Amino acid sequence: MNKQNIFLSAFFVIVITVVLFAFSTAFSAFQITGPVTGQQTRMSLSPFDRGLALQLMDKDSDGKCDACGMDIQLCMDSGQIQCNMDSKSTIGVLGSQHIHADWKVYINGKALDAAFFEPLAMDMSKMDNKKTSSFTHLDRGAPSPEKTGDLIHMHATGVPLWIFFKSVGMDFNKESFTLPDGRKFPNDGKNTLKFYVNGKPNSEWENYVFSDLDNILISYGNEIDLTQQLNSITNFAKNH
């Protein structure tokens, strides 16, 4: 075997090793600890996540990732909804982090409560993620005194709020807020939509990527003073 062949063989061995390591890291990254047994449980892409991944990574619907050219299933099976080989990718592999934020949503002075959020939440004891996204969701069956909907979870880096809202049939932006039943609450001059993060107005709206322990308020109505609503946000994220 000449030197050129030795070099090429070594090169391919290195490339294959790097690729296998990358996929091994990706798969292990989205193993999480089950809330009941403490054993390792694989959190996978939900049906919503897979649909979104196809929209983001396979725009020409040829079965290949637009960024890396690999079979789109391989990208999704490694926990991606945006190909991490794309320089424009902002969302990390599922399991790349797990953080929490406390939040409240008010419509005309009334907070959306646990009864509202319960059907939209993920049952973590069964890993039931059919109705929502594995990347960002609410947990059902929270430990007392925490109630369903008090916290929003993020299981990857860089996940914007719109993914949560879209996954549960809601819509949120600076123009309006839409509930799963289709009721829409627009900025109409008389009533306004407000978005606060840690007590301050935030202009990122649905594109906001929350940080661990954030306090988030979404409020629609004619209220000017939001002190009471801001003070009603819980402080449970620190316990997780």
C-alpha cells in the first residue's frame, strides 16, 4: 500500500469516527430522567415536531435534508428540527438543555388557569407528547402547590415561544393572541396586547427565547397598571 492509499484510508477512518461520534452524542443528548422512576427515558420528537422539522429542513420534500443532504429521517431521529449543520440554525438538539420559566397569561383581566392548560399539557408520567412539542411544553401533574400551566419547559437550546403556541393550536404575536378554539384578541386601540419579561416590556414577542427562571407575562385587555398581574406570577422554576 503506497503512502497516498494509507493517507486516504486514515482520512476516511477519521471522518467515519467523527460522524459516528456526532450521532452518538446527539442520541444521548435527548435522553432525560423519567419523573417517576428516575430511570433514563428517551424523549423523542412528537408528531408536531416531525411535521415542523420537515417544513424547516426539507422544503423541497425530496426526503433529504436541505442543509446536509442526509436522509431527513436521520436528522429527525438524532433530535433535530433544524439541521445543526446549517449556519442559520438556532434551535439545538432535543435534550441539549432543560430549563423552566414561570408565566401567566391574562385575557381581559382573567388568568388562563390550570383547567385551561390541562388538555394542552404533556403527561410526563406516560411521556405522552402527542398533543404538544417535546422541545417546549407544559407538564401535566405538577407537584403541589404548583399547578399545570404555572411553568413552561424548554428541552433544547434556542427554542422560541411561537413553537409552543403553534404546537397547541394557539397564536401569539404583537398584533393578536389566538386561543385553540379560534377566538382572536387583536390590538384594536381599545384593548392592547402586552408582553413582559422579568417585569419589563419585551419587543421580541413570539420570537423570544426564554432563559432559566424567567418571569413572563402575556396580557390582553384595557388595563394600564399591570402590577397585580405581574405579582401573580409564581416562583416555582427555582425548584426544578
